[in-house]
Amino acid sequence: MIELKGIYKWVNTGSNRTFILKDINLSIKEGEFISIMGPSGSGKSTVLNIIGMLDEFNEREYHFLHESVHQLKEKQRAALYKQYIGFVFQAYHLIDELTVYENIETPLIYQDIKTAERKAMVADMLDRFNIVGKKDLFPAQLSGGQQQLVGIARALISNPKLILADEPTGNLNSKQGEEIMNLFSELNKEGVTIIQVTHSEKNAAYGSRIVHLLDGRIEH
Amino acid sequence: MIKNYFKIAFRNLWKNKGYSAINIFGLAIGLATCLLITLYVTNELSYDQYNKNAKNIYRINSDLKFNGPDLHMTQTSDMMGQTLKKDYPQVAEFTRIYANEGDKLIKKGSDFITEKRAAFVDSTFFTVFTLPAIEGDTRTALNQPNTVVITESTAKKYFPQDAVSVLGKNIDVKNGETTTPFKITAVIKDIPDNSHFKFDFLFSMKNVDYRWGDFTSHNFNTYLLLKPGTDYKAFEKNFPTYIDKYVLPFAQQFIKIASMEEFRKSGNKLEYSLMPITKIHLYSDYAFELTPSGNIQYVYIFSAVALFILILACINFMNLSTARSAKRAKEVGIRKVLGTERKTLIAQFLVESTVTAAISLLIAILIAFFILPLFNDVAAKSLSIRDLLGAKILPFLILLPFIVGLLAGSYPALYLSAFKPIKVLKGNTNAGFRKSNLRNVLVIFQFATSIMLIIGTIVVFSQLRYIQTKKLGFNKDQVLIIDGTRALNKNIQAFKNEVLAMPGVSSGTISSYLPVDNSSHSNNTFSKEAVMTTASSINMQTWRVDYDYITTMGMEMAAGRNFSKDFGGDSSAILITETTAKLLGFDEPVGKMLYAPFDNTGYKELAPLQIIGVIKDFHFESLKQKLGPLCMRLGTRGDIASFKVTAADTKGLVSQIENKWKTLAPGMPFSYRFLDESFDDMYRSEQRAGTIAIVFAILAVFIACLGLFGLVTYMAEQRTKEIGIRKVLGASVGNVVTLLSKDFLLLVMVAAVIAFPVAWWAMNKWIRDFEYRINISVWIFVMAGLAALLIALITVSFQAIKAAIANPVKSLRTE
């Protein structure tokens, strides 16, 4: 599903070139649950963003579902991730002005899905996550765990093949974190590929494979 | 402490250069507009104030109706002033101006110069008005006939070599074949620009050839100097007594009229009123003013608009300050934690806004300085930037930064200083931007003002265009006018024939009367019956024209025939217009008789005139006026020659005509113009208003957009996180731009909804000045609304697109 071949990313500061990623080779099959670990600044989030096509890289190849991402144009890339990828963030990144319902609905609006269909899909999702009663609340009225639940619901609404989670439990207490991780396991069992970035060994253990990063390199 | 305030203020301005630039530039434009309008308004309001007796000088206005149109005149009879002075002790003095003779030909060296600023005045002129003498005694200067008082610059013009004194020297005035010398008895300082009359030559009234003692002919601008403390409104109540005692008996000599009551009952009017001299310039809508009047309406409108534009700029300041409060919030939080009191913070913010206003004012003065010549041109003024330092404006100018600083700075100061330190230090600063109803109201206000001005501009120019293209009943194009043909004397016919012989001239006519507002007028009373009664008579324009007038002006006959040489007796023939026929009640006017006084006998004997033709109606006055009655009689003398020109090379033709003129009238000034230019002159004040409206509209829109630009910039900055999330969730650039723009566009639409009825009301009021006018169509509103929307959209989308194409990863990092 995902094939990173010799990925390099750097920034030029004056005459110095600082490498953020060096020669990342990573191959991920459909249905895997990958945990990326590593200390702060090791490039975990950057790898995740590159896989999510939100960030650019400087060198070599990235294949996603037989598409050569490095050859695609911005628009095509956007279309690709819109269709296949859902994102979950540490800080949830819900839109404060929208209700739970509207937050979940947003990706569908951008995919030009009709109102009636959207309604049904959001209702399903609310049901599945057991948050029907909270659909008219605003993010500020929810606990962190509940907000993240909404975040995941929003990521799942467009039926992605891949979920990218950047420290999804980072802002949650352990009990809430556990619930979220259980949810991920379940999703994985249903066939969704998951890549998460995490600091916690315990959470990393939920995954089927752990990738360690240090100073922009994969440690073997 | 104060020093610290200023230091921080300057640093803050410097740190946020873009933001400061928007504020300062916007305010500077607003202030510059204010300065210019202040100069303009002060000047308009200062008219005739230079007179020491300004408070006690009044002009007599007449309102007449004698079976014709309503006449509102600045003139009254020669007898009224002296009679009132004789009968009423409240009248300290009276003086008259007789300006009906128009231009004067004055000899300089061997040539003659046309002088327009000439009039005959009473010797009391200088007692009533304050016109200081440089030499000579003005009190007695005009007691004798053949005397003249001239202004300083005229003295320099005619006697450049005489540095010492021009008293006793002669001014030679040509009148027909003869040249009359007038002795200079005094030289006065030039009459100020802000005077409702501007003369360079004041001749003795004793030289006017007039049927003196006529209570019914109104030809003199008459001014009364009332004793201090006299209530002029109360004094006006004496006028009916004056009419009964003097005017009625005089009129009864030639009109069958029993009483004023009967006169009034038949729908006629004879009323006099007093107008304070200081109100003449701005409030008079009377005919035959000595100089074009201003308009108090425009003074109000301009003042209001200037104030609005300043407020718009202040609103930008408020909106931007509160919108970017997030940035200042942290500073406020830290200061509060460090123990700063709220009032200190308020002072800090106010110093900042005042400093901004002061810098803006300096720039505004610069802008005003550079724009003033242009403004003078448009407003037909000669204002100077130095007037800003006058005693009336200077204090206002010094106070201005404080007023503006307070106006623009108080709300942001109160708003920003009220932040709770804990909230802002926790980083919950997003609250600053959103949910500000006040800000929305202010943006709506800005755009409503802009849209109103846009509508105003479109309406004014549509009406002007309508005037330009309306069928007038005559053809104003390609008519060349030569003024001052009286100077040709006996050669006048020869001149006409010689010009007619030139190639490119199709017809020509000699007549003092032109179908434009600012040309000669002559009102006479006619009667349907041989004996004049109030019911049988009608007052109308009487034009003396020659055989070729109708053809040259492109007028058409509706019935009957034009004057013709084939009918020897056309001297007792008369042409009337369709409107006149209707007013007279003639269904078949051709062949009917009208009776008019003989030229030189006054009203005592009536001459019969036969109507030989009806001219299709044509507009001989401004389209502001309803068409009145008009008749034409044959006459071959006149001061103006008009030629219908077909030549492409008009310049060549004019120089050919000028050469001819020089041989036929040696030494006489030659001057020409085109009829369509004179026609346009009638609407000069509307053109001016239109131009100023455009400038105002552009300024208002510009300032509003400047503010909008700033707001969108900050909004985009505030919403970067949200934009990032939405992009990650699949929003396209278009989605994001829509997201950022739609709220503002909604505000603009609300503004349009508010602006439409107000603009409709205001412009309907304006356009009602015109008897002949356009309908204000819905399209004007649609166009103005769309224009505002489009401009707002461009402004907003510039920033919105920038925000939309930014990489979301940067805004979503979680550190």
C-alpha cells in the first residue's frame, strides 16, 4: 500500500543544510497497524505528514496504492488523500464554531456528498461511537476523550483505507487513552490500515509493527 | 511616565508597519478630505462677512406673477429704496446697483477691452458696504455724473506707469459711436473673493439712462442698511402698505385694476422680502444674482460626507485595533500581572491612537497641499493652504489629533484594557476576533456610506447625460457665437453678410438673445385685449430676433410662418411658442392679436401685434425650470452674432472671421464661443457636484476597502488553524476563500439594503430640482450594489487566497 524509497528531507539555513529525514525506506501493507516511535525531533511527525501528503520531501520516491506520489501534482495529491486518508491529531483540531455533528459532517461537504446521504452517514457514525446525545454540543463542552472520539469519527466518516494518527492520546489521561487505543485496534480488525506516532511504549504495543526513528533515520 | 507612553507608542507603530500604514494612510486621507472641505465650507460661510455692517444689510427680493410664470428676482424698482428710506426711520440708508447694461467697452491705449465686472451704483454704495479706499473719498466720489470708482488692480491694469495717483484721470467708455470719459474719483481695494458681487468699475448711477420713477419695472439690486436692532422680519410687514400706497396707484395708470386683493384673487402675486446679505450667497435661489450662487445644500452635503469619510477612517482604526487584539492581549496580560492599572493601560492606548492621528494629520496637510490646486479647479475656488492657519481653523486643527485619537482610540482602549490576565496568558486569545457585532455594524456603516455615494455619483451623471442628449427644440451644436457685435455699429449687417459668404457658414443671425440661461432676458407684459386688465395680460420673455434666427438655431415652426422679408410689415408681427399659445388659451393662434406697450412710451399706450407663427417649444432656460411663455419680435440689432457652421476647420474659420472683424471694427475686442459650451455652463455646478461626488465615492470605497483588507488579513491570521484543519479534511482553495469571504460579502449586502432606501430618498430630493429629469431606475441601485460587492470581493479574496494556499502542516503543529 505504502512504499517510501530513500526519502530525504532537508531545510537550508544559510549555507548549512539541515537534514530532517535521511534515507527513509518503509513499506506498509494494507491492514497493518504501525506505531512510529522516537524522541522529540526525530522526524516522526514529518514522516507521518509525508505519508499523508501534507508535507513535501526533497528526494526520491513515494508510492501510494500504485500511484507515484512524487510525480503527482498538488491537486491530484489532494484528491488522493481526500479519498483514502483520515487524520487524527493530538490536539484534536476540531473546529470550535461547529457542533459535533457539523464537525463530523465537514469532510463529506468537501466531497460534494448530498445532504440526505450526509445525514445518514453522520447518524451512523454518531451511533457507532455512542455520541448521538452529544451531537449538538460544541467541542468546548466536551472532555478531551470525547473530543478525540469526535476527531476519530470525523476521520472515519469518509471511509478511509488509512488512518494517520499523530499522538492521538497525547492530551488524554490513561483511561481515555486506553479507550482510544482499543478503538484503533477494533478499526484495524475491520481492515483499516493505521499509522500512529506515539511516545508511549504501552500504546505502541497495540500496533502490529513498531518503527523506531532517531535523528531522521529509521533504526533497525 | 508620559515619555514612556510615547516611546512604547512609537515602538508599537514601528513594529506593526503594515498595520500602522493602513491606519495612518486611511486616517490621513480622511483628514485631508476634512481639511479641504473645512477650507471650502469656511469660505462659503464667509461670504459678505467682510462688511462691518453685515448684520444690518438686507437686499430686497421680489416675487412676482403676472399671468405668466412665477418670477423670483433679486431686483426691485428704482423707487423702492428711496421711498422706504423716506417713510421708515428704521432704514438708515439704501443703495442700488444697476448691472443691466452688461459688459462695457473700455479704452486702453488705442484698443478697447471688454470689461464684464462693471456696474452703476449710488453714491451711498460705500456707506452701506465696507470697501476701503486707497485714495480719494468714496463717500462723495459718485455724487457727480461721469465719475467712476475703480479697484486697485484695475488701476494697475489701465495705468501701469502711474505709480503715484490715478485720481482725476479718465476711464473712456465706448457706447455706440460715442466715447464717454469718466473721471476716476476714488480707488478702492479689490473686492474680496467672498463677496456676492465682484466689480472692478463702479460708475455713477447718474449716468444711467432710465425712465426714473417707475414703481413697476424691477431693474435695480437694492440694499437697505437697517438701524441696529431692527427686526427685519417685522420690517417686512410694512411692504404691503408700501405696495398699496405707491405701486398700485402707479400701475392703475395703465392697467385696469381695482385693488391688490383683486389682483391676488386672479392668481397673481406681488411680494417683497428682505434677505440678509450674509445669506445671499448660500440661500438665494432668486434669478439675476450678480455672481453665481453657492448652495447651502452642497455645503451641508459636503460637510456631512467629509465627516463620514473621517469616521470611516476612524472605524478602520477601531476595527483593526480590536481585531488584532489577540496580539496585544498577551502584552496586556503581562502588564496586568506586573501590576499595571487599567487606567494606565487606557492612557497608553490613547497615546498610541493620538500619536497615530498626529502623524496622519501631518501627512494629511501634505496631501491637502498637493491636492488643493486640483480641488480649487473643481470647486471653482481660490483657496490657499495658508487659510488653515487662520484664527477660525487653527485651534480646530490643533485639537484635531486629540479628537480623532479619542474618537478612534477610546473603544479599542477600553476593549483591550479589559482583558483578564489569566485568560490571555493561558493562550485563549482567539476570543478577540470573533463575535464582534460592533465590528460588523461598523463595516456595514462603511459600506453603506460607500454605496450611497456610488449611487449618488451614478444618478448625478445619468442626469447630466440626460441633459446632454435631451431634445431641446433647438440645435446647440456647431453654432459659433461672436459677442459684442454692438461695437460694429453700422457695419453690423456688412459683417453678417461677409461672414455668410465664407465657405463653411450655412446661416447667421444677429440677436442678443440665446436659448441658454446665462444670456439676455427681457420680460414684458402683453395683453389679449386692447385694454390691459389683470385677466387679459400675460408676462413673458420677449426676444428681438432677425429673419434668420429660427433657421440658425435649428428651431422648428409648429404652425404659421417665420418672419420674412417678403412681408414688408413684419415689424408688427409676433411669433409665440406652443406653451405660450396654451397659456393664452388660443387653439388657433395664428392670426390672433396681442397688445404690447410701444417701445418708448411705457404702458400708457398699447400697440397691436399679429401672431404669424407658432414655434415648437424649445428650452431657453435651464432644465431645472419649467418651460415658460416666450415670444419673438423682429429686430435687427443685437450684441451677439450667431453662425451655423458646417466647416470642419472651425479654427481656420474663426481666424478668418476675426480678420474681418478687425477691418470692420478696428480696435474693438473680438471674442467668440460656441453655443454648446454656454449650454454646458448652465450645469457647471451640477458637473462640479458630480466630480466631487466621484472623488468622495472613490475615497469612501478606498478607505472601506483598506479597512476590509486589514480585517481579512487578521481574520485569516486568526483562523489559520481552522483553515489548516479544513484543508486536511479536504477543503479546496475555493472552499477556503468562500469561507473567509462570505461573512464580509454578507455584510456588504446588508449595507446595500440599508443604503438603497436612503440613497433613493436623497437622490430623489436632489433630482426634483430639475423640472426635466431621469427616472431613478432600479438598475442604478443594482449596479452600485454589484460594484461595491465586486470591490469588496477583490479586496477580501486577495488575502483569502493567500491564506488558502498556505501549507496546513505549519498551522497544525502541536507545540
